[in-house]
Amino acid sequence: MKGTGRKKRIWFAVCAALLILSLVCGAAAWLRTEKLLSQKEDERWRGDNEQRFVQISCFLPTPSAVKLSDLYAFRYAMLSAFTAAGLEWNEAVYPFIDAWSHEEKMTIAGDTGRTEAPALAVGGQFFEFHPLHLVSGSYISENDLSPDRIVLDRELAWELFGGTDLVGMTVQVNGVDFVVGGVVDREDDSASRRAYTGEKGFFMSYDAWRTITGQDAVDCYEVVMPEAVKGFGAQLMTDKFPHGDGEIVVNTGRFSYDRLLGIARNLPLRAAHAGSVSYPYWENAARITENECAALAALGTALMLPAAITLLIELIRLLARGKAALEDEVIPRAKESVEEAVRVQARKRWEKKHPEG
């Protein structure tokens, strides 16, 4: 019996250690997702609002056939759908926030250098979705009075000017003058560092890019909108947005436990991506994080199973012991107590009727 008790205590200690490791896996996955700020615009936009919102991205084939006019048409379709769904909103303030982008290499020149670098032409509230760390200056947005401001990343700023305090400096993009509005650092989480290879780049307004190149092609569209019922936003995107062969991704809830377990079951197939869609680096970072967190979720679940099974067995044993004790001790004692109470009451009634004995 002593040996059995000792083995049981050792097994309980092993289960406790495995449970702790399972919690560590969960914490590691949570920390990875918390660093992906581009996946959390729905939380920032919602704030203290009780309304539920959903964040959705659409990645379009290259070359893209989606133009700026298509985005404005979709905005109107969204507002019409909100009204039809009975969602209340103020006409002065849209109940959604969106952004779009297109990437291609362009020539850029500054005081100390000239190079070809990836330009990200952005529209809407791009930097709300991607709050990159500002080293100096400010972001650009669709509310700017002039589209001739650009934002450099730190690497390009050093190559063109040998520094980062560059607000008001002039650069030439494909021979056209622009003013530096700010300098940013790229994301510093491990997934983003792997997804973005460190190649220098810059951000310019979508309107300015259209003016310079004469082109109009959106590669990525991102939106946060009210979620009237579950699946409302995804269905609206599917029905009304001209995605063609593009891919619609629901960012909200993409790192939930059940979804990660689903990804874990298909990790080998997920590794291969065939198609005309080329993901921007922030989506590649999110997919890297999904894969890592899916593996952590599967490992954490496996580590938790022994403790869960042991707990279940002990509960069954406890219930069985409780049932046996109930049948062997509690019920008989209760029965005796009831019978004794009945006898006492009967005795009192008899004595009351026969006071003289």
C-alpha cells in the first residue's frame, strides 16, 4: 500500500508539471499574438463601445483589377447594409474604418544617395491599422491637405540622409519632389522580422502614386466594421467586395484556441501556398504566428491531457466512494434518525394521553 501511495504522489507531481508546461505554452502563444498590432485594429476602434466589430482583410491577385472607385462603391454598399441591418450610425461619422495599399519598387533620391526601394502606396487610415513606431515626424493620412508627404523607414532614411531627424527635407521619387513627413521603425517582433527581410522602403499616399505612375491597382484592402450578427462582415465582404480570385481573411478571432487547433490539424498543407495572391509582410507575419501558436496550442493540449484524465478518474473515484459511503453510512444513519424521531413522537403522544402511566 505504501508503494502504491508513493507512485500515486509521483504521478500527481508529473501531472502538475505537465499542466504548468501547458500553461507556459498558452502564455507563449498569447505573447506572440499580442505583439501583432496590425491584427488588433478592431479592439482599438471599438474602444469602450459595447457594439461588436470585426476586422477583415482582402488580399488581391497581382496584377490587381480593383481600383479606388471600387473601394468607394464598397463603402456605399457597407453603409446601405448597415442601414438594412438596423444598425444606428451618425452620418457625420462613418461607423467603419478602412485602408488600402499597393506595393512596387520606385526610384528615390536624397542628399547622400539614390536607390530603388519598395514603395507602399497607402490610402484611408493605413497607419491606424499599422501603428509603426515613429522615430520622428508624423504619419500620412487621407486627411492631409497635400499628398506630397512621404514616410521613410529608418534604413532608407540613413541611406538617403545619414540620419532620422528629417521632417521637411526634400526627396525625389521617380523624379518628383516630395517632403519627408516622418521616419518609422518597422515592427520588431520575431515573426515580422522574418516576414520583412529588412529591405529599406518608404510610404507614400495612394493618390500621389496614381499621379506619378498613371496606375490604379489596390493589392490589399483592410476594414473594421460593425458586426450586426456573427458572420455579418465576412458575408458582406464576400457578396459586395470585388475580390475576384483574392483571399478574404477575418482577422478578428484568428488566434482563438479552437481555430488554432484547426490550423494545427492542417499544418503540412498550410505550409504550401499556391495562387496569384502575394501577401504583404504583415500578413506573412500573422501567418507565421498562426503556425507557431497552432503548434503551441496542440502541444499545450497534449501536455494537459494526462492531468485532465487523471482529474476525471479521481472525480469518478470520489463519486464512487461518496456513493458507497452514502449507501453504507449516510442513508442508514438518516433512516435510524428518522425512525428514532418517529418513536419519540409516538412516545410523547402516548404519554400525553396516559399521564398516569
